[in-house]
Amino acid sequence: MEQIILVPSVHCKHGWLECPLIVLPFPNLKTVTTYDEFETEQEATPEGETHPLDWPPDGWKAWFVCSECGFVSEYLWWEVGWLEVPKSAPGKFHSSIDCFCIEFLCGQKNCKAPTKLHIQRNRLDEAGVRGLLSEPFFIGSLPCGHDFPSLPLSEYKIHKVIGPIG
């Protein structure tokens, strides 16, 4: 029987493009053969360890950028789905390999609202994120309601996401 990995993901909210799913970071996802097996593992998860199906918690929200179209949008806990990915190689699957967090203050006059956006793309690195920030790639509104600002690259703090976004 083919093994699968369930990976947390959300759909791009831009709507007019058929963008790929946005894979959310979650390290060390488990390999199973059926969804029922995945649910059974959830019940046997040791205390203090987060099972993928217990994440995200109620009330969770995060801002993501679609790696295809650049649309910036907020996602809530109930919008997270679990994508079945066929396991094609031995070893652990890490969905956080190419996810980065971009932190900055809104650049609009009289608004310095802190902003934290996440972007996931295959083979993305910090230089690639900086490249996207220097292009007119990002579209949509920030959490404060303003359009994506054009700031000097030194104004953006970028770091790799290691675990689930809290």
C-alpha cells in the first residue's frame, strides 16, 4: 500500500488565478497509509508533543503571500486543510524547508503597524525573498489595511521558519 504524508495547506485567496496550494510549515510530518491511521496516531501522541491534527489551534491566524501570484492575505485556523502527498522517498518530510517570515513596519505616513508575512516556495532562500521584495511582486493589503509598501531592503527582517507558525 502506498504511503502518504498529510501536509497542512491553504488555498490562495486571489481567486482569478489557479495558484498552487500554499504549504504551511510543519516539521517532521508522519508517514501513514490511511487517514484513519493518522487519526489513531493522534490519540497515541505523547503528552507535550503536538500531533499535526491538533494544529493549528482554534483562534490561530497568520498572513501568507502566494508564491505564484504574490497575493497577500490572512488565513484562519478553519481554512487549513490537510493535503495528501504520496511519499516517494525514504526519510522524514519537512514542510518548513523553504518558508520564510518577513517582518517590517508599514511604511505609510502616520502608520508604523508591525507586519509579519510568510512565504513558501520551492528552493527559496533569503536572497530570493529579498529579490521578490525589490520587484513589484506583492499585491493586496497589509493587516493595517494599507497597500504593500515599497521600503528599502534594510527595513525588512527576514528569517527562515523552522516549526509551525504559532
